[in-house]
Amino acid sequence: MRFLTNKIEDNTSGIIISFIYEDVKTRSDVFNYLDKLSNNELSRQIYEYNTIKGSLGEIFKYSVSKDKKAIIVGLGKKEKLTRQKLSQTIASAARCTKTIAGNKSLAIDT
């Protein structure tokens, strides 16, 4: 598996991992990019239909386009996030990519 570090718009990765907090509604540039690819359906799934609430370790897989898959990972409450919880959550998300066949590269929102 390759880890890509270029700008999100130039990213050729088949899987992109993005993170959301349980108590913060601001979205990262990566999330906004994925949402744009999905014609705002990704944010609708999360914020209108409450498919994922952002709880620690919660994972939501979504196909944003024909060749891009998103894994949205909950980080829990922002003030309670620790380095250990973050690393465990990233590891869980990376393991989740194994269930998505046909992708050989991974991008992680930072």
C-alpha cells in the first residue's frame, strides 16, 4: 500500500481517510473536497441523516465517485482526544481499507 502526500486536488489515491469530531461541525479541506465530489451527498449523509456522529472510533465508508472511496472516522470530543486515542483510531481506519478491494493507495487527512 502506498501513502500519498500531495495536495488533495492532485491526489490519485483510491481511498481517502478524513476525520470528524463529535462536537465540532467545521470541516477540513479534505472533507470539503470529498463532499464536492459527491455533489454534497457526503455531508447530507453525515449532518442531515446522522449516519455517523463522530464518536471515537466510529467509521463510515462512502463511495464519493467511481474511483474514490472515503472513510470518515470519528475522533470523539475534541477536548478529550489524546495521542494514544488518535493513533488507535488511525490504525482502525487503515485496517478498514482492507475491506475495500482494488485500491492500492491511501491518503489520510491531516
